[in-house]
Amino acid sequence: MDKLAIDGGKPVRDTFLPFHRPNIGKEEEDEVIDTLRSGWLTKASKTIEFEKMFADYCEVKHAVGLINCTAGLHLALIALNVGKGDEVITTPMTFAATANSIVNVGATPVFVDIDPTTLNIDTGKIEEKITERTKAILPVHFSGQPCEMDDIVSLAKEYGLVVIEDAAHAVGTIYKGRKVGGIGDASVFSFYANKNMTTGEGGMLTTNNDETAEKVSILSLHGLSADAWKRFYVKGFKHYDVLYPGYNYHMFDIQASLGIHQLKKVDKLWENRKRIVDIYNGSFEEFPEISLIPQIPREGSRNSYYLYIIALRIEKLRATRDMIASALQAENIGVGVHYKAVHLQPYYRRSFGFEEGQFPTTEYYSERVISLPLFPTLTDDDVGSVVSAVKKVVSFYKS
Ligand SMILES: *Cc1c(COP(=O)(O)O)cnc(C)c1O
């Protein structure tokens, strides 16, 4: 058996393969330079152009560009009147920002365990968590696989709740023929550097509701009645009024310069993602120490393939997931963990009394998942080296 690189053996690759590499081309570079030379660096015509493009892409009425997705979750909750004393139902298998944004409006996150076939919120377990204080459901389209939105929307209708989708992974996700973005009351996307499309940092809130769009837009610009762009371009001098104690959360044109071109490529690059996912699935299918996260193909639906995740059957191994992650890094393969269960993070244990055993499916995967590199410019050799490294490390630790 080959000696592991972590024990001083030769790594599978000579050079480090990062977990993610953004895909920025000449178009993005030229657009950013054009913006830098235009004399207008903050929110102006390019942000507005990108918002229009994004709304069209998601087949939704409004898109509001924001500084990042976390700001968008915060504003969505405020605009939809979720606040102190309210409860928001969400998943513990997510990034901290999902639950943090609930806490930051003074509401309480109420977790519902995940469905092992998708790692999305188990919609069959939502109803039992609804109380008089429940105000919203905040599902996350985990790794780009759409949640069961029909179930969520019908529960929300029945109990008078709002639906805010954390769509950070879901640019290009389709649920039963509909793009994610216009299904719930508001959806929030992320353009962080490692997401399917990026503006470095960035986010977008989409909604079909005129009032929600207007309120989010105003809140994102200090609560001012008219945004700076309109104030300076409209003829004659105009004052603004402060309508709400708003935030400085709006997107600016340097971000939008990247976004305009990233969005144009996203569907084409999805094909590369799918090809890589298929190679990985074929390579790990018969490996007894690994379970694949099943992708349930649903008529008319599409996964954005943001992440490629395997679950390690640690019962069959002499190593923890973290030991395997370290060993893979030593083989020169960058890996990630999406996610460690949010309810077991120190703040959530301390403030809400969460403990082990409350969400067993989440906890099971929280200890076993590992994300492998998945980005459109991976070559066949890169993908081959990831497969070889996983097989090498997992075989070594087989019990
Ligand atoms: C990336 C991410 C966010 C936060 O996005 P930012 O744009 O970095 O603020 C929120 N939720 C999930 C599930 C994410 O993956």
C-alpha cells in the first residue's frame, strides 16, 4: 500500500489543487477597467443593468443588488416584518449566516432536521415545529439541489407564514420547471468568491412583490427615499428623505461589472460542472467506505451543482473525517466541509441550549461529509487526481 503524504509518502499531485478557483476572463477584466475609468464607482448604471439581467435570468419581477448574501438575508427578514419574539424555521445543515441573520433581527431560529436523500430541510417535519410565534420558513437549497418548495409554500399559505429562500448555492437551480428566485416571498443569492458565479463579494435579493423589492432597495441605501444615482442624474437639485433607519448594504458597480459577465457564462459552465459530477459519481459508486449523496432527479428540476459532497462511512474506517481531510490536503487536494451542524456551534449551544441528539440526520452528516473540488476549469487530470487521492487515503484507513 502506498505511504500517505501525511506520513511522509509521495503526494498524489506535485502541485496543490485548490478547493475552488474562480473563473474570471477578459470580459470581466475589461468591464472592471471601464468602470474604474468611468468616474462612478458606486451604485449606478452597471448595478442596475446587472439587476435587470439577473431578474430576467431568474424569471422574477425584481432583483436588488446587495453587498453580499448575508446582508440580503438580514434585509429580507426586516422587509417581511420578522423581528423580536418571532420564530423562523430553518435547517441546521447550513452556513452560519443563515441562522445568524435570524438572530440578528431578534428572532429565534427553530431548526428542523434534514432529509437524508437530499440534505435539504425535511419538509415532513416542519409542521410539528410551527407555533403561534412562527413567522417565516427559511429553507436553504443545499449544494444547489432544490428544496421541496410545493410543500413549503403550501404550509406557509396554510399558517400565514412568509418564505425566504437562502439561495446562496442556487444560481441556476430549477424546481419543477421554475427557476429558484421567484417561488417564495424573497430569495437571496450569493456571489462570494467560491460560489457558482462571483463578484468577489456580492449578493442579490429577488422577489415578485413590488413592495418587498422597494423596501429592500430603500433599506439597502440608508433608508433614503431616492438612491444616490437618481439624485445625481435627475435634472435639478433634489433632497432625500430618510424613510427608515436603513443600512449601507447596496451593491456597487465594480461588483456588477464582474456579475454581468459571470451571469452570461453560468449556464454554459454548468455543463462542465455536471460532467465532473458524473465522473466523480461513476468513480465512487462502488466504493464501500463512501456513500454518495443521492441526487433525486425530479421531473423538470435541475441542481446547480455548487458542491460535490461525499459522506465517509467512518464506521468502516480507522480515521475521522477530519483526519481524512488532513490526509487529502497533504496529497495536494484542497477539500471543504459543508457543514458542521449549526446547532452544535458554541454560540447556538450557549444561547438556545441545543445539544447532541436533537437533529440526528444533520449530526450524522455533519461528522461525515467532505466536499471535493468542483469548478468548471478542472481538467480530466485534475479530476483523476482527486479520485486517486480519495481512493488512496480511504483505502489506507480501511478497518
Ligand atoms: C455563502 C453562503 C451565505 C453567505 O453569503 P455571503 O455572500 O458570503 O454573505 C449564506 N448562506 C449560505 C448557505 C452560503 O453558502
